[in-house]
Amino acid sequence: MLPVLLALPAVLFALITWQVVADGPLVRLDERVSRVLVRPDGFSELLADLGNVQVAVPVLVLTAGYAAWRARAAGADRWWLPGAAAVVLMALLPALVVPLKELTDRPGTPVVPPATGYYPSGHTATAAIAYGCAALLLLPRLRGPLSRRALLTLCLVLNAGVGLGLVRRGYHWPLDVVASWCLCTLLITGYVLGVGRVGRIRLISRSGGSSRTSTEELSS
């Protein structure tokens, strides 16, 4: 399952990026779809605003602080790690997205002023990392599958709403949004694997495992 989670978004992101740079047929299809979907209104503006840094980042920071506080109160080891890693990932996001914008140099839709650097969508990426990591941080605090499914559903609805708002308002082409979702799927998967790996190594160390066991865990 994990190779699929990594391979599919990676291949799709590479394909979309190639088409954007080469101005391929997928881009022309994207432009036709955009003309059908663009319907600027107040609701689409509101949805798009959920991807603003001023909205999404405070949600992540507050959630990270709450999760760290609850983990520390429960006596968890490295209680600060999951929240800190999520905040660091968010802080590093522009260092990945901005060079991609400069590399692809994609112009915006006819609705926005003439400019370039719209691919991939920064608002979509901000929302995906902020709300995605926030949901992951809250999951251990919830009891029962129903509440967890509700949280994950809310996360998906928020991110879908941001993408819809950006496209409907004309701030981004549809492929700008889809590419950001693919990119953030890779980043969040890496976040989960990284935090989980550190936790497993810590657990082996505390259980009195031999140095050979710890070394095997690190190299596996």
C-alpha cells in the first residue's frame, strides 16, 4: 500500500509538471476545463481564503501546541516531536513551492492580472499541509472510529473546498491544484514515516533492546 501512496502522486506530479513546462495537450485540456468551471462569487472567495497563510497556519500551530500539551500530560516521550515536525514542514514548504513556480513560470487564468508563477498552487499546498497535519495530530486524541472518520472527512472537505474555491474564483488552473495535492501527499506521507520511525527507534531503546537491534531498525 505504501509504495502506491508514494508512486501514484509522484508519477502524476511529474506528468503534470512536464505538461505545464512543455505546454502539452494536458494543459490545453486544463484551460478548457477552467473556462467551464470559473464562476467568481463570494462563496468561492471564502473557500479560497481558507488556504491563506493567515488562516491555515494558525490552525496548525494551535493544534500542534494542543497535541504537545496533551502528550506531555500523558507522559509521552518526545511529546514535542510530532507538532514540531509539522510546523517545520509548513515552514519549509515555500522553499519547495517557490522554485517550482519559478521553474514552470505558468501564467494565470484570464480572470487574474497578467503574471506568471501560478504552478503549483501555494494556497492549495498551505491548506493541505496545515489541515492534513492538524488532523493527524488530533487523531490520537480521539476515541472511536466514528470520530476519527469525521475528523478525516472534515480535513478532506476543507481541502476540496479550498481547491474548488481557487478554481471557481479563477485564482488557479485546475492542474495547479491537483499538482499541489500530489506534492503534499508525498510530503505528508514522509512526515508520517519520519515521525513514526523516530518513535519506533525510541521504543526499542526504552525496552532494553541491544545495540544490534537498534542498528537494524535504523538501517531497515
